[in-house]
Amino acid sequence: MFFKNFKYIIRLFFNHMLIENIAITIVKKNIKHMYLRILPPDGEVKLSAPLSASDEDIIRFVKSKKEWILKKQKYILENDIKAPHKYDNGEKHCLWGREYTLQLISNRNVKHAFLKDNTIYLPIPKRSTIEKRKKVLDEFYRKELKAAIPQVLDKCTKIVGRKPKSINVRKMKNWGNCKQDGRITLNLNLAKKDMECLEYVMIHELCHLIEFNHGKNFKKLMDEFCPKWKEIKKRLNE
């Protein structure tokens, strides 16, 4: 009797259906409306549905969203969209254009992530969550990027002939930003790219100290100071 009830509970809250030749994972929750998610890297379809939703309701809803589902799946597969990181053991994370394996460690004496051989060791904070582990790894990237900036800045200022007022590091939508007063901000995630990408972004922002736009004169400067900038930009945005 218990086994039958258990099977019913599993069927009620977690189920798989094939609708219009689309495999759907259904999770029933205490919600009012249905929600669809198309997940990378393989376009898995997950549907959250109210506890009261019948199979007929679910089928009707999925059919109405079929075109949208297929479009999303195609985009994910064609663009090789990666699944969001969970910061678990064995995940691959990039540093300066190379992949390293993540290894979680629980050591009260270790406060910061560190690199050894082909592994990034990530200390687990108390009550570890994805966000907390991500924060520790972001600080590792911040430290790496800040350590790399002086040498790259020295090289690029000699090329462009301009020096910034200051350079800051933070998470941002663009790879870099330059204010008219000479302050440059670099994206924290540049530490994941190869060093040539960092040099390109640095030259790009230093050129804004000469030409504060992206017009013809700016592009001429980039052609002069970083001849491969279009190729590097494409690689950076992949």
C-alpha cells in the first residue's frame, strides 16, 4: 500500500510526457500558472504546473507553445549555449583562456581560491550555496585580473601613448568602459579570456582617451595600435 501511494506522489509532482514529439519534464508546484524553461546545453524542456493541472491542461499549454519551444531549442543547440555553473567538483572553469577543473575543499585555514597544476581549489564557506561559492571564485578572478593589469597597462600605454587616471575592476555588461575624465573600468570576466583579449580591451579603452566614440577615426586608431582587433573581438565575444 505504501509503495503504491509513493508511486502516486512521484507521479503527481514529477513526471515525463512526450507531447508533439517533444520530451517534457513536468514538476507540479503550489503555483497558479504554468511556466516553461528550455535548458542548455541540450535544450531540455521543463514545465512547472499547478497542482490542479490535468494532463489535458498540460498538453494544451505545450501545444500552444510548440513553435516557441522549437525556436529556443534550435538557438541553444546552434549557439552551443552552456548550462549555468553550479560550482561543484569536476566542473570546468576558464582562467586566461585555459580550462581548469574545479575542486571544492573544506579547510578552515584556507580563505581564498587558489590554482595548483590543472585545478582551481575552491574553499567552501559555511552553509555553502551556489551564490557563496560563485562569490569566492569571483574574488579569485578579481585577484588574478588585478595582478595582470600593471604589466598589460605598461605595454598598452607605450603603444597608444595615453595613460588612464585610474583602472577599476567590476562585473559589467561590456568588456570595458572609459569615462571622459580618464577612468577605465574592466570586466571581471576578462580573467577567463586569454591575455591577448585583455590587451585588446585595454588598447580599446585607451584609444577612447584620444577619440571618445566608435567612429572612423577611432577605428583607424585601433587598426594602427591593434591590427588584429577585429579577430580578437570576435574571439572575445564567443
